[in-house]
Amino acid sequence: MTGLVAGKRLLVTGVITEQSIGYAVARLAQQQGARIVLTGYGRMSLVERVARKLPEPPPVIELDVTDQAQLAALPEQVRPHLDGLDGVVHSIAYGPPAALGGGFLTAGWEDVATAVHVSAYSYQALAMAARPLLGPGSALVGLTFDASVAWPAYDWMGVAKAGLEATSRYLARYLGPEGIRSNLVSSGPVRSMAARSIPGFDQFEQPWHARAPLGWDLADAEPAARACLALLSDWFPATTGEIVHVDGGYHAVGA
């Protein structure tokens, strides 16, 4: 079998709709020769229905990344389907409405804590849960949205993404001696279910059309997914703690 990730065993989170980056990763991974397991939370029937639209419907297991018992059970949930993992894709983020859409100055700690727990701490939690299945040469890949600036409406989710980016660097530091890499893909905005739930998301759209040197298609999750696959492959064996921008070049140009 040939392909960028041929023979790789991957765990992919965050597949909710066909528009999600997680779905694009899962589809391309299968097309490039990987075997995958998906995780879902809450709306399991929805995740299972979307999974059936992939080239080869994969197993779907339930995982709430804020539930310590479910995290502890992850290896035994995965092993009936895969005897180990070569890569994990973290495509999980959530912020309560009060923490977004201009609520930065008024959001309470409980809402902020939820955003940070689900969107940042969960990357470390998922990595530790999957650690017994990972070996030298394996890779963790997460998805961020440039946390180097303050975006309109993004508010505490931007803070959570900053935490995610720091978390990836620390995972790179501590898991590197085990041969495990940790990198992030910083994607431009994609019209996913998660994006549509952000009040004021349309404020991101026009600037990207106007400023991205390569242009940007908000309906196309594949460029970000391709970057994820590249980082999961064996073509970046000495790259860890990195953030790869896939945003049409938007981050590199001034107003």
C-alpha cells in the first residue's frame, strides 16, 4: 500500500459534520492508507452517521475529554480496533456563549474555565490517555487559530487557544524523549459547526478574502487537513513544538 500515511494507525477527534477539519483529516487519512478510529461526544448518532460517509466507515468510540474515567478507559476502547497508535488528532474546542461574542470583560470564571478545559487542557489530557498506545515516531497534531493577536468576538477562546499553543510546546518538551512529536496547525477560518456557533464569526470572513495573498476559501477544510496529514507522516521526523500556518498567508502580511 502506498500513501503519505500508509499503514498508520490514527485516532481522530472532532468529526461532527462533513465541513469539519476533523472529517477532512479522516477522509484524507483513509485515502492515504491509514487505519482510523474516531471519537465522539454527546451526539454519538450524528458522529456515527457522518462516519458512514467516509470511504471506509471506521469504528467510533465515545470520549468526553473532560471525563477522567473515559480518558482512563481510552486504551481499552481503542485496542479492539487498533493494536496501537501512530498518531492522534486533537480537533476539539468549545467556549460557552458568555465567553465569546464580545463577552471578554463580563465572562465569569466558570465559563472561562470550561473554554480552557475543553480547548486547551484537553490536549494534554488526550495525549496522556493515548500515551500507552503511542511509541517512538508517533505524532500528536492539534488545531489552533492564531493566538498571537486579539480577534474580534473570539475573546476567551483566543485565550484558550494561546493555552493550547503553550500546551503543545510543553508536550513537545516532555514527550520528545519518548520519540513523540507534538505540533499544531493554525488554520484560517472554516465555516464549520464550531465556527458558526461563534457570535460575530462573519467579522473574520471579509478580512481573509481581502488580505490573504493566496486567497482563502472558508468552505474548504482540505488545506488544513493536508497539513495535519503531513505532520502525522514520517516526513517531519525532527519537527516538534511547531505551529504550521495554513491560512493563505494571512498571518504574514500587515493591514
